[in-house]
Amino acid sequence: MRQPSVISRRVAAATVTLVLAAGAAACGPGDSKGGDSGSGAEGTPQKGGTLTVLNRNTQQDFDPARLYTSGGGNIPSLVFRTLTTRNREDGADGAQVVPDLATDLGKPNKDATVWTYTLKEGLKYEDGTAITSADIKYGIERSFAPELSGGAPYLRDWLIGGADYQGPYKDKKGLDSIEVPDDRTIVFRLNKPEGEFPFLATQTQTTPVPKAKDTGTKYEEHPVSSGPYKVVTNENDGERLVLERNPHWSAKTDEERKAYPDRIDVRSGLDAAVINQRLSASQGPDAAAVTTDTNLGPAELAKVSSDKKLAARVGTGHFGYTNYIAFNPKVKPFDNPKVRQAISYAVDRSSVINAAGGSSLAEPATTFLPERDSFGHAPYDHFPAGKTGDAAKAKELLKEAGYDKGLTVTLTHSNAKDFETSPEIATALQAALKKAGITVKLQGLEDNDYSDTIHDAKKEPGFFLAHWGADWPSGGPFLAPIFDGRQIVENGANYNTGFLNDPEVNKEIDEINKLTDLKAAAARWGALDKKIGEKALTVPLFHPVYKRLYGQDVKNIVISDWTGVLDVSQVAVK
Amino acid sequence: MSEALLVQEAGAAPAVAPASGARLFRRRLRAQRAAFAAALVVLLLVLVALAAPLLTAVAGQDPNTYHPDLVDSAAGGVPIGPFGGISADHWLGVEPQTGRDLFARIVYGARVSLGVALFATVLQITLGLVIGLTAALGSRWVDQLLSRITDINVALPIMVIALALLAIVPETFPRPVLIALVIGGINWAGTSKIVRAQALTLKSLDFVSAARLSGRGKWSIARRELLPSLAAPVITYAALAFPTNIIVEAALSFLGVGIKPPTPSWGQMLTEADTWYQAAPTYLLLPAGLLFVTVLALTVLGEGVRTALDPRAASRLRVGTKRTRAGTKQTRVGTKRTKEDAA
């Protein structure tokens, strides 16, 4: 059972992950083969120049222990190398995990409870000293310190003794389940089989931190770089971050990061409209600018679509993310599967997608897993609603359920202007369900109140809008938190909102976690998703599509299915 | 908010209503062409709001029906066709992303915008009258207490209080009523100050003393002697507060604590439209333009009411008198004096 404090971090997971992932990639049509095919400036990418990053969110807590990233993040990945990392390729290839500091993805024992990594030779920090496996162990141990919280809960959940460990400042002895037999070897001992450990090893917590240079909570001001860039300026907790080349980084040991620009200037705290306006104008330094966290909104897309030159400077990508309706079967009438099925039939995905920004910004979803191979997506549509909903079928089911005179329900949503769980989506559903004789009352909650309410087992409403993003592109972190019965949390943040506790599902999750063949695991996750879908505990609505502008001098756009956004480590400005 | 200005302007109106009453008032109002035109505009808007179901039925539309086929989904949901999708069916075009009929939403929005502002104005005037009169007629202790409460109320930042109140009240409470209650309930201090001041002046006048000496009770005096004389400043104040309340409602809806979707209000439409100013300008211009016209008309009308009720300004209007050209000069002097008084 997870500890409440551990779980509560996951609340932020979906959002934070998104933000940081978004920071990683930025341009180029997602399905294009060539990296720079969508770029305004053609030609071979050259070294040199300054890349400007215009962002809304600051790079706060720029400490590898505190960052919550998917695949090591976008900007963090320029400074922090990790044991493994994401493949910096366009599309589906980019959803693969590849070695970074390690020579391979790790050698598991027979039941995937022990993972051994060997470091590459010649790895150096920004001061020229050698990176050792002990530094990686120390880096992970730091992330257990309460004052350096913020990272994902997996290490704490998976490592033997992790649940009680308080970090190296309080417990000098360290964590026994991480062993360093020599300077280049590190061994992890887990409390249960975890075939997806290589995915977890992409997170910044596996970044080496030299113990002698550790300044605790102040380390974020100048973390010691293991990547191609080092921090030269960090103002106002990451509001402005200037990175320059790390002379001791060698491309020979790093196949993933291209590091074309000499300097990277990250400016945050900007308004989304300002960022998009500056990128579309592309004047002065903004010509060599990208954003790692700001998508085009519906109105901005409408303007960009009408301008061919501008449209050529839009990168499109897919991040593993699903927006859905969630039911609480403990609340009447949603305890009745027929009612849940009726609503599944009645939804009008076209108007929901229009409310989310239209077909360019959202794709209809009938499966809980995102439609990407890495998730093992298995297509299914158990309650076919067509494009605009099947009101007749819904009415039929309601009649069978005893609601032939119609039904009145309350739909809970947030008041955030995010086109995800916001009033626009709720009203679109309200209009669609009306056709099936279901009167929907809307209950809009302020954003924080909303996430507290839907993740509180005692307060959870019966019918609400929800979303989920992947910590890494696999079925595991997508299905387990939502459908594993052992992850139901009565006191604390609960993500199993359908309170599903099906021994068969739980067993299958355990079985898949034992697999170290990620392809085989993916297929099993897809099949499991299809099976869970029959229970109609959720109604998948749409998967978002990311569209982002970049400046006219920006080249070598790589957008992977892992992050869905342009990868700053690949971008060139000359 | 020009609270102080409103108080001042309303205060400039006389305590004693013109003797000739309603008919003279109407004639004076009609004599001001701008005010007359404004009155017609306001009347038209009120009729449109009242007849919203009828008008939308004539247009064959509904404010909440989605038309996904009328927007270009691939381009972010921008309406298909010129000027935001204007067509024979959709007279003012459709809303981006949803395809809902803008004409239907505008006329239904008028109901909310005007209705909320009207209810809020009535509430704030009623509260102001009761509190102001109680302070003027009550004991010194009551007067002190109510006056200090009024002072505190004047100092309260209305938007901040309204934001807080609207955020904590449960969703189940009918939203338009709640907004009217909030706006009216925290905005009465201006009226109560004027009423108290005028009532204190009136109290010392002979006709009130006569009534008191004849043994009439306090509330009888208030109703029979004071209220008729307070009508002029209070009506003036109400006429000027009404457009302000429309703006407050729009602002609250714009900030996301006002009217909840799918109910349309002009302020709420403005919120939705703010990012669309380049891609679908009509969507923004319609509610913005209507708000502008409504508030302008009501303000001009309010100013007209004030002028018509002001005997000093009335001479300028030359209603019911047979002044010659020479009289015009006198009017100018009169106007000037009014301004000095106000200052």
C-alpha cells in the first residue's frame, strides 16, 4: 500500500510531466520522416548561435532530485544525463528507451527484481572530474530526502527499504538496495518484479551528483552538469536560465544529444498569448526561439492555419495522454453498468473534440490507452457512439435500467481554462446527453478543489471529467494507477476512481510487470486495456495533439511520441 | 468605479421634487433629444430581452444547440463562412468551436445582463433607502452605528469581495440571483449616504415639523413626507447605477465567477471570445458592442433623468416656459452655477 504522502505527489504527475515533457521537444510534423522537413529554414544544421526558449512555467527546483520528468525532461536533459534516456527520434522510434550514461538498458535477473548497470568509460562532469556509479547512488539517495521532494514516487515504491528511507543527510549509511561494487557498476534491488525499470532510469533522479559538491537545497542554483551544457545563470528560481557549453562533455559518449547551439537562454514567466505572438512574429532573437511548454490554442490555430508561412513553422506531436469521463460506481445511478454504457453510447465526440480545440488539437478516443504502439494500443470500441453519439441505443439501455422516463445526473468538472476538464467540454457533453433523455446538471469546481475532490475516495463525485498522462510511454504507468485494486487509497490521493479491485486484473498487472521484453509487455497491456474497457468505468473522449510554433531560423526539428514536443537537444539555429 | 462621482451627481439633484410631478418630468426628459433616443434604445433592448424565446423561435434557433458542421474543426473550430458564419439561418453567425447560434445567445444573454443589473440596482437602492432613512430618523446611537457601517462599506473593494463571495457559495444556488444579490448587497452605501443626508435636511423643514407636531409616527413621516421628496435623488442615482451594474456583472463573468455555462451572458461571451479577436472578430465585437451601446444608452438616459429632475438645469430646457432668445444667456449662467455647485 502506498503512503499518502507518496501518492499525493502523483496528483501533480500528469500536469508536471506534461509541462516538462513539453519542454523537451518542439517542432516538425510528428509523422514526418526527416527531422527538419517541417522547418522554415532548410539546410544542414550547424553548431553555434543562441537558442532562446520562451516559456510560461519557470524551471523551478532545477535539481535532479526534485524534478518530476518524463524521460528526463526537455531542458533538464541538456544539463543532466541519466542512466538511460529517451531515443531522440521522430515519432514512434522516439518512444523507445535507450542507454545514456550506461552501456545498455540494464541487465535484469531472472524475475526482474535485480537490475545491473555498467557506466560508459570517459564520462566527466563540467569540472573535468570523473563520473562514478557511487555518484549515481548518491543522487538517487538525495531524492529520498524530505527537503528535496518533488520527484516521481516509483523509486520509493520499488526499491527495497525505499518506503522508510529518509535520505543521505539523516541516514549516512545510505540505501542498501543500491549497490556499487566498483566505480562503473551499480545494482538495484527491487521489492517486486519491474520489467519497466529501464524507463524509470530515464528520470533525472538517476543523474550523478558528486557528494563533495552537494549543497542540499541550494544545489539547484548551480547543479553540476554531466550533459552538454552547464548552468551559468539561474535567476529567480529558474525564471531565467542561461546555459553554455560544458567543455568536458563529449559527443563520443553521448549518442542522443546533438547540442548544436553554443548558448541556450531560457526565459520564463511569459503569457501564452505573448509566447505565440512572439514566435509567429519571429523578430530578432525570437527567430531562433522555441517554446517547451506552450501549445497553440484553438483561436491561435485558426489564425495560423490561414497563413501558409506560419503553418510551416508549426510542430505537431503526440504525448501519451487521455481525456475521459470517469464514473464512481459507488454513487447511484452509476452503480448500474447499463447507465454507464448508456452514457458511453450517448457521447458526441465531434462536439467534444471541437470544444477541445478541433480535430487538429484532439483525436477521438475509444480506448483508454493512447493510440501509440509503445503503449501496446489495441483498438476497441465496446459501446460504439459513432461520430455524434447513438441516442437511440442509449435510450434503450436506460429503459432496461429502469429509467425510461429520463434521468437527471450531475457532471463535475473544473473551471480551469484548459480545454480538458473545463466547462466547454462539460457543456458539449450536456448537449449530447440531452438527446438521449439525460438531463445533465453541471458542477464546476475551482481547479485545486476539483483535483482534491476527485482524488478523495470519500468525496469523489459519481460522474466527472478526468485526464491521465503517462510517466513513460508504456501501458504500465497508464493502467496500474487507475485500475489496480491494490492502489485504492481510502485516506489520501486515490487514482483508482472506479474502485476496480478485480483479482484477475491485479494478477495480470503483476504478470506483465515481470516481463523484461517491453514489446511483449506492450501487447499484454493493450489486451488488458481492452478487457477493462468492457466494464465501462470510464468513457475515453479524446487524446490531445500538440501543436507548437517555432522561430524561422530553427532547424532540425525532432518530435517523438514520448514527449510529443520538439526536443531542444536536437535543435539547431544555424 | 466612480462611486464618488455618482454620489456627487446625484447629490446635485434637488431634495425637493419639481412640484408639477411626473408629467413635467416626462416633458423635460423628452426635450432632451439624446436622452430620448437613449430611452428608445433601452426600451428596444428590454423588449428584445423579454421577447428572447419568441425571437429565437422566429429565427428557428436555440442558444444551446451545437452545430459541429458549421465550424472548421481542423482549423481550431473557426466558423465556416464570412463574418463568423452569417447565414439565413444564423443571422449573427455562430460561435467558434461549438457552432451555437450567436443571435440566440445574444438575445438570451441580454436577459441575464439586463435582468441581473436591474435586480441588483433595485436591491441596492432598497437597502440604501432603508439604511439611510433608519440612520436619519433613528437615535444618535443608531445613526452612528449605521453611518460607520456605511463608511466601511464604501471602503470595501467591491470586485474583491464579490470574487470571494461568488467563489464560496455552492454551485446549486441559482447563479444569476446570486450575482444580483452580491452586487446589490455590497453596493448600497452610495444610496444610503445620499438618503441620510437628504433626510436630515428635510427633517428640519417646516412641513416635516408640522407632521411631527401633529403626532404622526416616525415611519409614517418617513413614508408620507420624506420618501416623495427623496424620489428625485434616488431615481437619479438608480439610473446611473444601473449601467455600472451591467459592467460589474460582465466583469465578474469575464473573471470566471459570474454566470455559469451554458447560460449565456454578454460578459461570459466576452470571456469566451477574448482569444478569438483575430480569427473570428465578430464573436468578440457582438457582445462588446452591445455592452457598449447598452451602457452608453443607460448612462445618457440616467443623465437625462438627472437633468429633468433638477430644477436649476430645468430652466435650460425651456420646457413649459416661453423664454425668448435672451433667456438662453441666462441658461448658460445657470449651467455654470450648477457646475460650480457640483464642484
